[in-house]
Amino acid sequence: MAMDLGLRGKVAAVAAANDGLGYAVAHVLAEEGARVCICGRRAGVVDEAVAALRRDTGAEVSGIAVDLRTADGPQRFIDAAVAAHGGVDVLVCNAGGPRPGAFEELNDADWQGAFELTLLSAVRLIRGALPSMRSRGGGRIAAITSTSVRQPIPGLLLSNSLRAAVTGMLKTLSSELARDAILVNAVAPGRINTSRVRQIDADRAQRTGSDPQAVAADYARAIDLGRYGEAEEFARAVAFVVSWANTYQTGSVVSVDGGIVRSV
Ligand code: NAD
């Protein structure tokens, strides 16, 4: 039997989606026939991403510029999705990554900022979307996290800490929302080829007197599949867990990492 993702006509709000993994998720969901609302920080780039998504997929796509770190940004994004498309069936929580740094390089403001960007933005997005999902008889929530939740990454203390918090929050929430037919999962990228990862490699190359290709080749050696993932490969995994083909997977963390994580 062919697998139909059942996303046609559903409304998907994909946060932080003018670029990178969020954009790739929005693209796959739009290709699957969902109506998609995206957000990003800057109006110009959001408008460009909306135009590109419409052009490539022919789907109904809208977007709004909000800062997900602010108290009202996440709610304004959800309100925009409801205003444009009549409700929300799917929510993908995503935001930029917290800054790198070892313990003694980080002050209270860094910790507070990471809390607001990584954990509180997801809490506020979910809080905003729940009334609509409930009134529509169910929903799907996924958060883009990191393989740092399975294997902490040296030098990324804020990510290692706050994404663990997101994971605990989602696991508890998946139990609380099961009775409302809302399935909640996390999808953890390993090393996926986005502009952010290319920038991180370029910075590392500069620090070590190497070149970005050599840095990437070094990382690739640690990945069983021998290469970085592409954003679309990651997005397909997200599309499944937020689809109506997924009827029994909730409270899980799905790694999409080419085998880089050493634990089971
Ligand atoms: P990216 O930097 O390419 O994209 C981040 C997106 O978030 C952009 O669209 C940006 O406009 C938006 N954004 C950032 N801060 C925002 C804010 N305050 N309000 C609204 N929008 C905001 O990053 P990416 O590579 O696509 O990664 C997405 C997430 O996944 C990040 O949190 C990243 O740390 C995490 N991650 C990525 C990888 C990877 O391999 N790419 C691996 C592990 C974790």
C-alpha cells in the first residue's frame, strides 16, 4: 500500500524557516500539499523565502517577521498562521542555535538568552498553537533539537543543556497531549549542510589555519555514512513525524545523523 502522508490541506506553522533546516521542512511540507506559514527575524528575507516556496511548490504559503526570543513573538507567529490559513494542525518548533562557549566563557546573560531562544520559544509556540489544534481535533508537534541530546558536543554547553530541557519538556507534554490526539516528537540533526554549519566550518578553518573543505572532511570521517546530510534528507524525517501517516509515534527523539552518534 502506498504511504500517503495525509498532509494535503493541513496547516503547518514552521518556525525559523527562512533558511536552513526550517526552510527545508517548510519546502517538503508544502510539496506534500500542506498550507504553510513560516517566520524568521527579518521581513525582507521572510518575504523572499515565502516567494520561493510558492514558486517552487505552488502551495499556499504565508510568512511573518518575529523575534522568537520575545514574549509575544511566538504568539504573533501563531496568530498570523491562523489569520492566513484558518488554524494550525502542525507546529514545527525551531530557532537559531545558542552561542558556543565553555562553562567559564558564559555569563548569566548568555544562559538567560539561550533559555529564551531555545526552551522558552518552544514553550510559547506550543502554548499558542494548542487551542487551535484542540479545536481541530488533534495535531502534530515536532521540535528541531540536536544530537547533543544523545551525546553532548564539546564547546556547545548551552545547546547541550537547553536542548536536554526541551527534550524533557516534550516527553512530558507528549503524555499530557495524547488524549487530545496531539503527537509530540523531537528530531535531532547531526551534521547537516546548512549555511550555519558551513560558517562554523569556515570559522574553525580560520582558527586552525586549515581550509573549510579539510575541516568538513575531518567531520565526515566521524560519520558512518561518510558525509554531511542534506537539509532535505533531514526534512523528510520531520515530515513523517508531523504527518497523518504517523499515528503511533509520540514522545520520541528521532536522530537524523548518518550514524555520527555512538550510543544506541
Ligand atoms: P540556520 O542558522 O541556517 O537557520 C536558523 C533559522 O532561524 C534562520 O531562518 C533564522 O532566520 C532563524 N532565526 C534565528 N534566530 C531567530 C529568532 N530569534 N527569531 C526568529 N527566527 C530566528 O540554522 P540551521 O542549520 O537551519 O539549524 C536550525 C536549528 O537546528 C538551530 O537551532 C541549530 O542550532 C540546530 N542544529 C542544526 C544542525 C545542523 O547540522 N544544521 C545540527 C544540530 C543542531
